[in-house]
Amino acid sequence: REILHRVSYHIQELLPWRTSMLIKKTPYIEMTTMSNKEENVMLVHLVNYDVTLEGIITPAKNLQIQLYLPAGKKVKSVEYSGTLSELQSLQFEQNLKSGNNVISFNPESVDVYGLAVIRFE
């Protein structure tokens, strides 16, 4: 496990703009991304594992997410929910860094599950 952690840190150091990641180190949060080319969207799924044995959840606050985008894609909108409720529009920043297209956004929190829907132009 320790070797895997070191490898992930080295990848982030070597390829900072080619990595989708939680910018602010947030323990207990797992992030996965999925793309649907037909629908022209990318999904970002967040899971918060900060739960006690009694089932008490500690929401993760002030998340900072960076996403590496597929070549040629421009983001039209980002919608997010961290409470399994209706998606809300979320501000984002899109940049071209070292030739790579990335966006960053900051969801306020995630309870157990969070979902961001990135819609492309």
C-alpha cells in the first residue's frame, strides 16, 4: 500500500496537468470519472468513507477537484450534488496548462455520495 501511495504522488509531481485528482488532500474521499461520448458528458463520482462503526457520517467540506479533459473538449456546464438531491450549477475554471485542457471546481461538501455532471459543448 505504501508503494502505491508513493507512485501516485510521483505521478502527480511528474504530470500535474494530466491528472484528475483532489487538489486539496482530502482523506476518506474516493473519486472516479466516467465518460459517455454519445451524451457528450463526463461524470465525477465521489464517495465519502468517513463513517463511524455506528454509521455517523462526517461530511467532507471545501473540496478542490481538478479534471483532465479529453482532447478538444470544452466545458459548457458543471452541475453537482453532494447530498443525493437535485443537481445544482457549479462554477468552474477551465485552463490550458502545459498543452493540456483541465478544469477545476470546488464543491462545498459531500455527505456519503457526490455526483458532478460535466457537459461539453
